[in-house]
Amino acid sequence: MTGGEVAGILVAVFWAILVSFLAVVLVRLAQTLRATTRLVTEVTERAVPLLSDASATVRSAQTQLDRVDAIATDVQEVTSNASALSTTVASTFGGPLVKVAAFGYGVRKAMGRTSGEAGEDRGGRRDRTARSVVVGRRVPPARGGRGRWGGKG
């Protein structure tokens, strides 16, 4: 064998090793691509139903929020109407009810007194808060020499 033939055999062996190595790499790459394709297919099969469920849930939540918004608007309107009704009732019946209560109090006080002297209660005891008013006469000054508003006389 000559030097050229040995060189040719070495080049052929080198090329055979290189082609074998590339073939192994390509086989491994093909297996990786197949596994990736299967993984993507499985993820897609699982993700599509999940996304449709999530979309349905979001639509349902939006419907419920619309209902809650309508309820809140109705509650606000009812509150406003109740406030207006309360104001109306207070202004309509408030004054007359106070007058009726004052009249009732006066009647009770009058009925509580006997037909005798004013300022006595049923037991004949003198009521310290009762005062008599005499028309045309001046009220005497309070003890201490001063009148009602701090002046003399």
C-alpha cells in the first residue's frame, strides 16, 4: 500500500465516523421533535377546554356583576324614596304630633289637679312650680332684689 492509499482509507474512515455521528444526532433530534410534538398536542388538548371553561366563567361572572349592579341601583333608589318619605312624614305629622302631645300633657296636668286651689295636687300638697297670674298687677321681684333680667324693681 502506498501513502496515497493509506490517506484515502483514513479519509474514508473519518467520513464514515462523521456520517455515523451525524446519523445518531439526527435520530436523537427526530425523537426530541416527536416528544415535543406529543407534548404540544397534549397541552393543546388540555388547554382548549380549560380556556373555554375560563371564558364561560368570566361570562357568568359578568352576568352576576350586571345583576348586582342592577340590585345596587334599585337599593339606592329605594333608599332615596325612603328618605323622601321619612322627610314627608316628619314634616306632615311632626308639628301636629308635637301639638297633640303638648295638649295631652296639659290635659293630664289639668286633670291631675283638684277643683280646689291651683297649685295643689290630689293629695292636697302644694305644687312649688305652680304660679298664679293676676291680670293688671305687677309681679313682685324675685328674692335678692333683682328682677328677671337682672335689673332692679
